[in-house]
Amino acid sequence: MLFDDAVWLEQAQFEHCEYLKVLHAFGTEIVAFSDLLVESLEDNAKRQGLVDQIRQLHQACQLNHLDSDHSRRLLSIDQQTLAVTLISGKNPKTNEVFFDPLPNITFTRDIGAVVHSAIIDCSAAKKARMRESLLWRFIRSNHPEFSEIPSVFSVDQTIPNNQCTIEGGDIIVVNPETILIGSGERTTINTALEVAKNLLRAGEIKQVIVVRIPKERSSMHLDTLFSIISRNECIVYPPMISKKGGSKFSAFIIGNDHECNLAALEAEKPLMILDALQQVGIALCPILCGGNDEINQDREQWTDGANVFPLQQGVIVSYQRNTHTLKGLQGVGYRTISAREFYTTPTFWLRNEKKIVITIEDFELSRGRGGPRCLTFPLNRAS
């Protein structure tokens, strides 16, 4: 689970809705996961196949038992209700519970990643999220918007003892030539290297920087520690770039002339993340998550101060609670405004301010160990 506490549902929904208003005001086309699932469930044979896969997943991962009678009742449900049931675990019309809910699907970033013309189908590390990965692969394979897009990585999670895990929070598209892949608690190093090899072979990118991070809950994904916010700026958890913490965070550059295996990686000299980016021609000015005080750094990293979402150059969305990180952004010219200020007059702000931080309420959303970046899964992005 991502959530550390019971959530006040209505407040969490309000906060999420405010974020959606910001995205709408900016002109972003928003597609709901649940709508994509409904649209993918039209064909009866495909619905049967999905239910069979869920049964196999539950058996392989030793989740709650689903028998043929459960399958029959699931397949008797209408298309719209079935989509709700597959996400919530409960048939809203009969209140029959089939499996555990998927509250973590709020953080859609982790189910996949789009890199130019290809998709990475992610494979969740924890049992609580594995059905999310399966549902996304079903959508990607069956929805007309995605079925023709090639996948550079996909794993059959119904195979017992699957060790190939990667989550979207560990994948950061830096520019058209470079991506970062973190390896820590949720993404295994061998899977990171396999994805890197596939992307390089497909010609989608020129280099991958693999970043090894601690296998700890506080640093579950690379984007909880590091986010690129413009072509020359990033927010970073300070130990990533300090001599004191540098040994826990090591970066390795992999290009077409490198072997993508663990032995070759370990033979390379590790770099700090900013040095690795510098070596491939990407110079970033770091804004410190939590500012200069170590206690504030740890506090604001935990509440996703480093996890922000850039809408365009100089326009980013952040949680409002991380005040020391926001002060650091203000120090390099960012104007802080509320979500409501932005979505009521977006044209004014976009015309009159070069650098904006739009802050959203986070009393409940921040309990889920994910920030504004985690709450989105970009399907099409500007370069």
C-alpha cells in the first residue's frame, strides 16, 4: 500500500478535483483510467480473458481465492459496473466483494510510461498493486487508442515468483535523447537494465542513466527524490548530491556502446546524478527539497517536496505544504499561487509570469506517498 493512514475520502476527492481543474485550465486533455477500462471491456471474449487472467494472478501471488463461480458472477455484470468492480473490488449494485480495492490507482504514474513512440508496461513490485498493472496491460492491448502502439517492455505477472518489477515513478524522461531509470525498492536493477536495453535497441533514445537508490519506503521511487522542472532546473533531495549521502545514490550512463548487464554496470565508476547528466550535456541547477536544514529536507522529502509536475517550461504544480522547498523555488524566480488563483484566471498568469508554482491542497493526498507527478501518467507530451 502507498497510503500510510486512513484517508478522509471527501477531502481527498476535493483535493484531486482541484488538481484536475488546474490541468483543465492549462488546456490538458484528461483521460480517466476508469473510462479507458470501460471502453476496453466491450468484447465479451476479451472480458472473459481478463477475468481468467485475474484468477491466474490471484493464484500465482497467493491473493484471495477466486473460483469459477466468482468468474461467472463477474462476467454477468454489465460493462460499466464491471469496470467499477475491477477497481473497487465490490459490485456497487449488489455489494458483493470479490477482491481488495485498488486505492493506489490514484497514483497512475506507476502503471506505465510513454517514451516517444513506445510504451513501457510496468510491473508492480507489491501484491496490493499487481491488479493495477494487469488492468493497464489489458487497456493497452485492447483499447483502440493504444493497441497499435508498440510496447518495449511487458511482463506476464500471472507467472509465479515473478521478479521482473518496474514502476513508472522510477522512469523520468529527461529530453528526447535521455531517460533516467531508478532502481531501488520497487524497480529491480535487472529489470531497469532490460528496459534500457530495449529502449536503446528500438532507437527511441540515445542513452539511459540508471540511478541506484536506497531500498527504503521513504525513497520508493526516483521521483520521490528528484524531479526535472525545466530544461535547466531540478528539485533534488540534497543527500543525492552530497558527499555524505552520495554512496547511497549512484548513477551509471548506458549508451548503445555499453553492455546492458549487471557485471558491466558494476565495472563502471559510479557518478552522482547531476554529474552523470552533465556528462551527456544536460546541466541542471538544483533547488533543494526542504532547503538547507537537514530536518526540513527529510520532512519535505517524505511529503513529496521533490515530486512536482511540470506543465511547461517555468510552470509547475506542487503540494502546498512543502514551504521550505517553495521558498527555494521563490529564490530562483518562481511565483507561488494557489490552484484556485490559477484555474480562475489561467491566461493572466501564463501571460504575465514567466515562472509559476501552482500549489494544490494536500492534507489527504500526501498520505499516499505520492505527489503531483505521481498523480499523472502522461500519454503524449511536448518535447
